[in-house]
Amino acid sequence: SNAHPPPAGDQRVQRLATRASIALAAAATLFLLYLVRHASTPCFPASHTIPLSLFPRNSCDAASRRVLPPDRRLAKLRSSSRWRRRSTALASSVFPPLHGLRLLANSSRVLCLAAGAGNAVDALHAAGVSEVTGIDLVDFPPLVRRADPHRLPFSDGAFDLIFSDDPAGISGALFPARVAAEAERAVRHGGAIALAVDRQQDPAAVPALFRRSRVVDTRAVTLDGSQVRLLIFQSNGTTLNP
């Protein structure tokens, strides 16, 4: 038997559905072309392009932060109570015994190890010592430059006094004996090495590191509200310990 053609009503519905599909496909194609065209258009004119380095590479770079110039940063540090308190403690408790032993004078060449932000450097300047160099593993301009205490970039006997007010300056070093040897190399014969060490540390442990110096004074001092032991060595230029 022959198949009957679909009713006229069904044919009209099919034609409408086909036209609607074609129209939707055409609209989708046009929209896709619009997106592609506008995605390739730069947001800024060619003459005002922005270098990629200005855009953050991660969430830390994207964080908003102010970078102060060194002089303004130093002025801000000097205005803090902690900075003033430590400067006062250095001037009243640490420098006088060095002056009394004639190991520190205004003309002394001083190297500050583990200087941090430069509190001791600033206090020495304020005390009248003009030639002071501060070093640490991270530089902190304008008072502290970057240098490795295990390999000091200074000639033999370059300094009259090597000083550290950080108890971790020696005990926290990767190779404490190497730091001690470098300090003894960089201080002149008859010069001094003055170090703040933790009170809980074995009193004989730090002196044992210094083979060409002898302890000439030791005393308890208070820095930032905590007591530390100040060890003062004088270099004699010869090896004391075998």
C-alpha cells in the first residue's frame, strides 16, 4: 500500500521549526563572531599600552602597600618607642664600659654585625662615632648594607670595634666558628669585639669560638626589656686555643 503524505498542518509546523533552528544558529554564529572580534581589541590605545610588569603576578603582588624612601622610613623608625628605648639602653648600658676600657672612641671604625634595621648604627652615630658600618643578610637602607658575616667583604684589621647587639648574631649563625674567625680577621690588633648573647647560653660556649681574643669584661645589660649578657673581647692577634 502507498504511504499517505503528512497533513498540511504538520508540514507547516516542520517548516516553522526548521526556519527557527536556522535563525537560532545564525544568531549564535553572529554572537560568537562579535565576541571574538571584541576580545581581540585592546582596552588601551596602541600609544598608551601598559607593560605587563605592572600587573600583579600573584595575590601578594596585588596587595596594596606603600614603599617609603629610606630617609622617611628611618624617621618613622626613630619616632617609635621601641627604637628610642633600645637606643637609650645602648647609650646607657653598652657603650660606657667600652669607653671605660678605651675600646670605643669617636674616631673608632665600628662594624655592626646582624644590624637589622640599624638601631645600633644609629645609636653609635648619636653617641658621636662617625665611622660606623652596619651589615646584615638583608640590606636596610640607609643604615645597613647586605653582607655575609661568614665572609666579610673587608680587609684584615679594617675595624677598631666589631659589635653586635643581637643575641642571635653568633648563636643563630649557620657556622658560628666561621663568623667568629671572620670578626677576628677584620678587627685590628688590640681592637675589640663586643657581643650580646643570651643569658641562658653556656658562658664558656661563645668565648671558645674566639681563638685570637680574650674576654676583658662581661656584664648583664637590658635591651628591649630583656636581659642579655654583654661579652667584650680584646684581640691580641695570636691564637689562644689549640
